[in-house]
Amino acid sequence: MPKVDKKTKKIVVVVSFVVAVSIVVVGYSMVGFSTGLDDFVFFGFLVVVSPVAILNYVDYRWRKGVDEHLPDLFRSMVQAQETGMTLPKALEEAAKRDYGPLTSELKKMTAQISWGSNFEDALLAFGKRVGTVLTQRTVPMIIEASRSGGRVERVFDPMGKFIQTTLLLEKERKTQTRPYIAIIYVALFVFLFTIVLLFKTFFTSVEGVPLLGTPSSSPVDLERTFLHMTFVQGFFGGLVAGKMGEGAMSTGLKHSLLMMILGYVALRLFL
């Protein structure tokens, strides 16, 4: 998957926001402040959240692919330096291999070095472009190893093992948090089931008379309130799921999107 830069994200957010506001304005001009406006607001919100969620997912997959190929890169550099190559030459040879999304960034770095750029400057630019946590941790170590000289491969070998261990711990953490993410979805389903049960049992009318007498609020107002509560629970529940699963709330927008759609469809079908 390609890298998504900050400029692209900003453009997508601005365009999505403009389209969403247009949808809400059109809805207001058609139905006013009636219950039908909720549908326009919901679809406008989807227009804002959906592109951002997709871009965040694509960017997350790209960063994950970069981190997963870092141990292979350091392993190749160790093998190249054991044959007597210098560190810049080892990176140049490593860039000829396939490391997924990391390959294009390596080629950019070797191109900068071939054009006369300093090795450290090219490496710092590489770390700034990639921007992952593991890359920002390893780039200073590579620079210090280059400055110290000697058998640099002794630094890269444990560094690759450290990254591999970090990735394994991250996978283990995700495996352990999956049941908690499932609990968030189950909580939403229980909430929806409770709402539907309340309406079918207590708020239905028999020949126009509610089963519990005259309610303080009309069923339409209650339905609208529960719909808003479902949106709030789905949105923030998805952010919590993203924080627990991938370590960032922004990656939870896909969960928010899915849960809000499920809640909307469920309430529209059963109420």
C-alpha cells in the first residue's frame, strides 16, 4: 500500500467536510429540524469519517510493512559488511532487493547519496520521511555506528534482533486485546437489543393506547434520542477499540464507522 502524506490527508478532510456540510444544508432545506434531518446528518458524518478512516488504514498498513521489513534490511547489511563493503555501499546493495514499502525509501536515500549528499543527512531524511517509531529509534544508532567505525555489523545484528522482538511483542499484544475489542462490539449489540426490546414491549400501542399509559415523550422523540445515543456509543467505542488494538485512536475510525452503520441499520429496520 502507498504512503499517505499529511498534505493529502488535509486535502481529503477539507473536501469531505465541505461535502458533508452541503449534505446537511440540503437536508435542512428539505425537511427542516424534523427527524428526517438525522439521516442527512448521519450520511454527512459518514462522508467525513469514511475517507479519513480509509487513509488512516492505508497509512497504518504502509508503516506496518516498513517496520516488518527492517529486520530483513539489517540482516542484509550485516551480510554485505561481512564481505568488506562500507556502510553506504551496503545500503546501496540492500536497496536492490525487495523490502516491500521500504524499498522505494531506500532507493531515494541511495539516490541522494549518489548525487553527493552526506550519508548522515540522507539517513536523517530517510528517518523523517518514514516516520515510524522503530525507524526513528534505529536511525540515530546507525549514525553513531557509522561515526565510530570498526566492525559495524556487530551493531546491526543485535539491532535487527531487537526490532524482531519488538514486532513479536506487538503481535502478542494485539492477540491479547482482541477479546476486549470483541467486548466493545458485544456491548453495542446488547445496547441495540435493549432498545428494540423496550420499544417492542413498553412503547408499542394497542389500538392507539401505550401499554404503560401516556408517556412523557412521544415514541418518535425517544427513537430519535436512542439513535443519537447509538451514534455516540458507536463512534467513541470504535476509538477505544483502535487505541486498544493498534495503539492509536485514529486507527479506530474504521471500527467507529462499522458500528455506527450497524446501529443505524438495526434501529431503522426494527423500530
